[in-house]
Amino acid sequence: MSNVINPLVTTNIVALRAEAVKAEAKNYGARKAYASGLNNIAPNNVAWYNLETNGQKLPDVIKVEKDGYYTDLKGIDYSNPSNAWKMIKQYAREDAINRSLFGEVKPETVEGEAEAESVGETRETRTLTLFLVDELTAMHKRAMKTSINKPEEYTESCKLAHGIIMDAMKAMKIDVGAIGLK
């Protein structure tokens, strides 16, 4: 922790800063533990943290928890419960990968090939495998939505490119049929 004191502020503000950092550290640990706990109560083989993104419903036990979490956050006038839930899902995914839950596997790390991505106020390093899975899935969803909602934009060249994207997804062992459009 930094002991930098700006000559324009009082030591009181330095103490307040220290308490704010301490609260963030506790908050981070509590969210990670809660996410792991949600993985523990999730039905077998259900990567629940991906379901809402794919337009599917959460398992009842997770839905009840999510509703309770939102209610409790609103009870303390938390400004953005959906962002907090997004972080919980991110930590749950990381936990599932680390513990090989729900068919998740640790992506192979290629030495020197990791991309730093901003996620809210945190920094996350994605392996090449995770990067490819995320980006290919996003491109596939965009192409599918365009083919449905704006078929005039879904040209022959777009169809060919979309086919190549789906082939790449299959090469990465992504179940293309399981991808929702939400």
C-alpha cells in the first residue's frame, strides 16, 4: 500500500484512502468466494454463468440466489447490481476453469502470447485460446443477428466469411449449435 501523502491533503484523507482500499480487497475476496459457492450449488454440468448471455434461463437455485443478491444490493442503495452480478459470473467462470467444473478446462498458455483486456476496473489476462473463443463467438452472434434482422446486409461474402468463422469455432471445439443470440 502506498504511503504517499500529497502536501495539499490532510492525513485524514490518507486514512480514508487506506480504508477504501481495504474495503475493495475484502469486496473482491467476498465476490470470489460467493461465485465459487454458486458453482458448488449449481446443477451438474451446467455452466450457469454463460446461460443469460446465450439467452437461456438460469437454473432455479441460481435464479433464486441472483434475485436475493439484487434485492440485498438494492437494500444498501448499490448503484449498479447488474455490474456486480457480471463480476460474480466472471469469477464463477474463472473458478470453474481452475477447478475443471462443467466441462471447463484450463486454456493452454502459449508463452508470451497473452492479451491484457480491461474488465471494469480490473485487468484480466486472456490466453490465446480464451481470446479466440470469445472473439469467434462474438463474430458468429453478430453474423447470425444480421442474417435475421438485416438480411440485406448479409451478403454472399458475409455468408462465406461466416462459414469460415463457424469452421474456426468447430476447430476450437465450440458447440456452434449451443450459442444463443442474446
